[in-house]
Amino acid sequence: MHMDRRNFLVAAGTALPALLGACGRPDPPLEIAGHVWPGYEPMFLARVMGWLDPERVRLRETASASESMRRLAAGEVHGAALTLDEVLRVRARGADLRVVLVFNISAGADVVLARPAIERLEDLAGRRVGVEDSALGALMLHHTLDAAGLARDEVETVSLTIDAQEAAWERDEVDAVVTYQPVADRLLDDGARVLFDSRAMPDTIFDVLAIEAGHLERLERSTRHLIAAHFRALHHLRANPVDAGYRMAERLGVPGQRAMETFRGLVLPDAASNHRLLDGPESRVLQAALEIANLPEEADAPLDRNFGDELVRPDLLPREEPR
């Protein structure tokens, strides 16, 4: 893992006191919440491969993004794997989050699926559409209805978290859903039809690692360790997809030979691409955050609309790809 070099004289004067202090008061592990989503899996793959030191980083598995957000807002974890809109929602609740890594960009992985009888977007008129109560859900639904030429009140929206969508589909409580992998593949196997996907919204939907600023300063080395381990696992995924797929299959809930299919529609940026996405005031992530912040306000799910360049921390990314 790349580490900043420090001036020798400063290091010589401070290393011993720092070491003695660390022996007496070791930093607690960095705790990160994350639910099942292919873009997050390289981070969990790093744990499986033994590249993530449990004394420095602990991954807390959750059932949904909503649970990750609750645990983060309650101070039970230091950071979480979330979509960019979810970061803005947690910031609105008072957590001073910083985006330190882009896990993935959606390029078809977020989809609107419908019953086989619904063949065109226009056929959604008067239908029940299941969607998460999130800015991302609202953004996907907005673009879908815009493409269909429909107004919001021309469909009946049904609030559904990702972990409740399959059961609602099986009970015939919805005619269509705004969803994503791995649920999307299982619904497709059950006969669902793709009506719309995030390819029509390029460079808009980001999944990121966000950590509370106060913890970030105290646990910077652990954060760098986690980021480097993620990129090492991402390299392994690309170099040895069969091995990586079988190791990730259980968490993804799919057979080993199908694990890599769940990454369809995702762009997984390496360290260099992360720098391009996060660096500078005109970074694409900041621009996407501004677009999300301009969505209509929801009383029960406000967004932070007053963030600045400090929302992103590209300085914690490695300068070289870990191997």
C-alpha cells in the first residue's frame, strides 16, 4: 500500500513518543457498514482473501442501504458503502460524511423491470411501480417517466426496500419495480422484462465509500489500508474472474458460475479513474451530487444541499494500483 513519505528528521523526533502512545491507546478498528451489492463485493472479497486486517478494518454486513444509513446516523459505524444520494441524505441528518472512493458507476445495472404483459414504457400508465424511498429511486423513476412521457401521478408508486421487492413481486403486489443486482437477475429469471436502465443516464449513479470526517482524521491509516485492499481485490477480480466469482457467490446469493454476471452494467473504476472522478472542483462526482441535490425536496428524506468541494477526499487514494 502506498504510504506518504515523511521528513526523516521529523519522523526521528516523533516516532518514539508516537509509538509509546499507540501502545497505550491503540486506535479502534475502522467499522464500515455495507449491504449486498456487486459493486461493493471487491471490498468483501479483500476480507475473504485475507488482505483486510481485522484489527484495522471491520466490515459490518447489513440487510439494506436503509440499515447501513441508520447505523451510520446512530454512530454505530464510522462509514458505509452507499449511493451518492444516500450520502447526501445522511449528511442532512448531521453526519459530516466524506466520499473517499468510488466503487462503481451504474451503466445498466439499475433497471426498471415489468411484468411480461407490459411491453412499452407507456404501458406503465395506471400501474403499480415498486421503488425505494430514496433520491436514487426518485431519480430513476423521474428519468423513466420522462422517457415514457408520463407524469408522476399517472403511476401508483409502492414504497419497497430492495430486500422486500422479490416477495412483493411474488405476491403480485407490483406491476413493475425500480431495482438492481442481484435482485434484478432473479426477477429476470422469473420472467420480468427490462423497460429502462441506467445506460440512459450516463455518469449519474455512483456507489461510494463515505466516512465521517472526524473518524477519518483519526483513522486515516486504516482508511488507506481499506482502500488499497479494495483495489487489490479489484485487480484479482479482473485477473482471476473464475476464482473471484466463486468466492463472492455466497454473499451475492447466486451460483458460482453466475457471480460475474451480476457485474453486468457496472463500471468498476480503478485508482487512476477514481482520481479523475474525485479530483478538483469540477469532479464528476461533485457534479452528480449537485444534480441529485436539485431533485424536489421530500419531507421525510431531506438532502444536504449545502455541500462544497470538501464532500470528496481524493487525497486518500493510492497513486499506484495495488497488486
